[in-house]
Amino acid sequence: MSAEGLDNSMLEPRHQFAERLFDLEQDLIRLGSVAARMLQKAMRSLKDTDTALAREVIDEDDVADDLDLHIETRCMRLLAQQQPMARDLRTIGSILKAIADLERVADFSCDIALEVIHLAEELRYEPPARLFGMGDKVFQMVLDTLDCFSSRDLDAVQRLCTTQDDEIDDLYREITDELLAHMKEEPTVVTQAARLLFVAHYLERIADHCTNVGERIHYIETGQLKQLNVP
Amino acid sequence: MSRQETSAPSSAARGSKIEVQNLSLWYGKTRALENISIAIPAHEITALIGPSGCGKSSFLRCVNRMNDLIENVRIEGKVCVNGEDIYAKSVDLIALRRQVGMVFQRPNPFPMSVFDNVAYGPRIHGRRNRVELQEIVQRSLDAAVLWDEVKDKLSSPAMSLSGGQQQRLCIARLLAVEPDVLLMDEPCSALDPVSTFKIEELMLGLKEKYSILLVTHNMFQASRVSNFTGFFLSGELVEFGKTEELFEKPRDKRTDDYVRGRFG
């Protein structure tokens, strides 16, 4: 603070607006971190058939939902009160879209946790090892998405939306084939294998939501709205 | 800036109303405009934005030679309206200002009746027939979306109208002499929000018939009503393009900083 009691930065035009925008970005990362932690716990609960941990994941969804609404409310307030333009407008518009994607990551993690609870009621059926490998990679994608949002590294965004997402799509196909083959060979495991198919599907969808966020980061930086992984 | 960057994308299709080439302007030794080249499209609203003293009003006043009234002004370059150089010696200034009308920051009705304000221009251009004048006044007030509000008080003093009505009266007064181009210099800065929105609606309706060049400090007004926007800074035209692009993804960092309110 200067002798007059005013920090120089407070005299910059729109200093408070810039601070509120920064806080929103930080909260988006908080939401993403909550969703990532839920995913990690959901996959661990599957590995250990730990229904208590699965229920913890489901309970945590309220935290993600609250954060999502809290961020959306502040975005709408900034739009109404501050009339953002250019990069600020792109950032707020992108945050509004990205929080919906991250909230879906949390929802899919809950869906995985629900499958774990159902699976615990069935006869034991060992999930394919590749499913856990896929879970690790998707978890890493969520973390990388949050890193990209902080760093605005467009090369990393491109990798996220192409190489990493393609890898998940390939794993999803392999796991689906493996589970379908098991179902044909052993009809008694159809229910459990079907539940694991859902888990693989949820993981694949989480990866897609990560690419959506990646495309928003690309838009913030370049002003171009486009799909980054065109087949 | 290259020539290409300063042409509105649709101007080729609909034609440019105003073509400005290498325009510079000095007030005494101070250079207020620096080598401006721009093609203003016909039948569109083009907004000029920028911080105070950036040259946007000076530029506007060049388009109907209002700067001629200021001492020690020197102008270089070319300004064409409908393809004709308005700084050519043969130009009739009265005819030019009839063709290129101007609305000012504060409404400036003449101290006479509503009717006489609108009839003033046609009268000095030789229209004397009462019936003809009545028809012009009604048509102009109607075009300025004011007729319904003043039709029963045409003989009342113009000064008795509200600020927003006075500004629309000034626009009706311009329309009465059938201009081609409307120059608007901060036309809403002295008006309340409702009057401002009425003027904005009016502008949107008028662009079908007129080409409008709007100087505004209000970026949100520029983004609401204009089709093209030019950003001026220190006498330079930094960027010109489609309004939605200029406000969503400006090409120049200075434009980006300005529209985000980071300086100015």
C-alpha cells in the first residue's frame, strides 16, 4: 500500500473485474480437481470392491454440483454487470461451457461408483486389467485438462484432444471386445460384464468431456471455435 | 494497416458509401489523424470507438467538412462520398451538408416550434408550399419515430420536448432534407437509457435507407447497433472490421486491451 492507502494495482482499469475473473478460473480448477478425485476414488473402489468408498464418491457429487452452480452464478453476474469483451468474453463463455463438462466428469464418476455398489451384490467377477489402465489414463487426462487450463499450452491441448483421446477410444474398443467375448463364453457373468461395459463407456465419455474443455481453451487463446479431433 | 484490412467485407457487395484515402489532419502543429484509409459501406451502421482524443470525432467531422470551421486546420488525403471528392474546389458546402447530415452529442433544436424545426431545412432549400411542407414534416417525424408523440403539439416549442424527443426531432430535421449519410457524434451521451434504446432502434430502422457513421464512447452501444466498427487510437485507425469479430476476437492487441477496458 502506498502512503495514500491505495495500492497502485487498484488504480488499474477494471482491476476488480480482473480479480473476479481470476477467482472464477481458480474455482474451475477446484471443480475439476474435485471431479478428478471422485474419478480416482471410484476406480479404486472398483479395484478393491470398496462400497464405502463408492458411497463417499456419490456423496461428494454435492460438492461438485454446488461449485458448478456457484461458478455459473458468478459468470452470469459478471456478464450482466461487467459486459466483458474480447478475451474476457471468450473466457467467461468458455468457463460456462467447461464447468458443465467438468460437472459431467463428476456425474460419470458417481455412475461408476453406483456400478461398484451393484457389482458388490453380484458374484465376484474380475474386471479386465486394461479397464484399470484405461481408468488411470482417463484420470491423467482430467489432470492434464486442468494443467492446460492453467498453462494455456496449446500444444498440450492438441495432444489431449488427439493422441490422448484416440488412445482412450482404442482402449474402449478393446475392452468392449474383451467383455463381449467373455459374455458369449460365460453367460453367468453377463450382468457383471455389462456393468463393466458401462464403466468403460463412462470413462470414454469423461475423456470426451476433457477434449471439450480442451477446445474451449483453444477458443480462449485463438478466438477460433472448432473441433480439434476431426476423424 | 494495409488497404485490405480497412475495407468492410461486405462493401464490395453493396458498395462503399464513403472512401477515405491517406487522410491526415493537423490542428496547428498537432497531428490529430494519421494516414487514415477506410471504406465505409453503404446502408450499414459503422461505429467508431476509441478513448478521448483518439481522433474519432475529428474523423467524423472530415466527412462533411465541419473541420473547415476550425482555425488552423490542415487536411491531407482524399475523402469521397458516392465517389466524389468532397474536398474538391467545386464542391458546394451547403449541398454537401444536406447530403451528409450530422447529429450532435446534445440535442440542438432551434428555438422555434416542432413543425418549424423540421420544415427549416426544406424551406431554406426552396420548398415553400404549405401542403408539401406538411407532408415532409409528417414523413420525417414518422421516420424518426416521433410523429405519434408530437402530432398534437406541432406548434409547441421544440424546447418543451424531452431530451430523447429533442434528439429524435433533430434526426427528423436532418431526414427532412433527404440526406444520404448520417453522421452521429455521441448521439445518446446526454440521454437516459430508455431514450438511448429508442435512438438505437431508430438507427437500426434508418440504415435501410441511409448509411450511418456513429461515434460513440459506449462500446456496448457500438456492439449492439453497428455492423462494422473502427478502433481509433492516437489518431491512428488501429483496426476496422465486422463488429462481432472486433469485439469477440480483435486482431490487434491494442484493440483487445481497449475493448476489455484494460486502458483508456
